[in-house]
Amino acid sequence: KVMEVYGDYLFKLFPCWLLSPENVSTILPLKKDMFDLVLFDEASQVFIENTIPSIYRGSRIVVEGDAKQLRPTTTFMRRYMGANVDDDVDFSTQAALEVESLLDLAVSRFNSTNITYHYRSRNSELIDFSNKAFYNGKLQIAPNGSKNIRQKPIERIMAKGVWENGKNVMEAKKVVELTKQILKTRKHNETIGIITFNSEQETCIEDLIDKQCAVDEEFRTLYIKETNRIENGEDVSLFIENLENIQGDERDIIIFSIGYARNNFGKVNSLFGSLSNEGG
């Protein structure tokens, strides 16, 4: 109601709005060409039908995203799949709804431009594999800044745990142990991120960290300080996230807790969450 009455005034005060497609539909009136430009960021993450109300409100549309990133998931939502089977549905609508994301539809219908410069990895080894395996070697990668750094860009740590009830407790303990070690011994105050491959493992690590904080006062002090860390106006706090929520976050050190392992009967179940799906 406020937007309908005072919309013109608010748009003069705030000409640029940062919203999710759901928030657009919640707070903005459904008026055509409300914005001169609507930019969709991370368009590989959103279903086409969710974006139509936002598209309607824009005179021009820009769609941006990476087709090599995770597709949107339907685990907790029901997709709109058009009219009933008995009704007439034009072929273009059917085709659009069969495409996974807004990015896929945009790439198939319009000319596209690739941004090829990769700036996120300070060690070229972190992106080399993806560059060759997924991007056909087209990414321009900055050479390593210093050859004197003796740290391994990627290190695999074996945790002999078992996969039970959607989590690997032994591996979670190893992650907490590693986090504790980094916080107490790091030389350059590196930022830290922990990524899990499902939400159960995320919760397991959080619970174990809480238990460690209860018995180790030094660790508790360091951990609390790290979870409220702001540098140059940017939040660089320690985080624990699963794959679906991690897009775009950057830290100096990332710990992956893959979790999947043999169960108590010595078997490996081939159910790997998002990794089992196409594009995973």
C-alpha cells in the first residue's frame, strides 16, 4: 500500500533497489516498465516462472550467471508447470518450462557475452582444474603472486569416519580440530570458511564447535571473535554453510567437509545429494 501511494517519491529517493524475485512480488505494485533496467544476478539459481513478475516490471533486462554452477533445487518447493494437460498450451511455453533456469533460457534465445578474467584465486592451482575441465581453458588467470609461499594450494586430509544418518561425525570432529588449529597457529590472520555437502553435516559441525567452546576458553574467545569479523566494511566472518547456500562467498582458507563415506556395514551408498543430479 505504501508503495502504491508513495512509490514515485520513494523511487526519487532510492533509484536502485536490491531485491529477490519473491520480495519484488511482495512489496512492489505490478506495474509495467517500473524500472528502466532489471538485472538478474546468479540467474543459474532461479526458475523462469519466479522471474516473470520482475521481468514485467522492467523496460530492459540483463541476465547474468554461470551455467557451470549449481542449478536451482526443487527439494523444498513445488514448481509451476503451466496449465492442465487438457488445456491448450503453446509450444514456446512448454519449452520454456522444461528449461532448468532463467540463464539457460536466456542463453538459448539471446546473444551472450562471457566474462573471462578470473580474479578470485590467489593461487592459480585452485582454478586450473575447473578452467580446463569446465571452461575449455578460456579463463584468464593471474599468475601466482609469490613463488616463495610453500603452502599447498589444495590439501586432502583423511578422516576415517562412517556415513550414518546423513552425517559423518568423525569427519566433523576433524573439521573442528582443524579449525581450532588454524585459529591458534595462523600467521597472517587468514579468514576461514567451512563448506559441507548437506545440511545435516553442517548442523553436526556447529554442535561440535559449541561443545568445544564449552570446554576450551581460548578457542571460544577466538571463535566468537572470528564469527563477528568485519574488515573494510565487509563481513569476513567464519561461516559454516552447505553447498546450496555458499555461492559467491570468499575466504582465505576453505575447509570442505564432503562427509560421504562407507556406512556401518562397509558399503558406500551412491546417494550424494546435489552431486548426484545433472550438473551437480
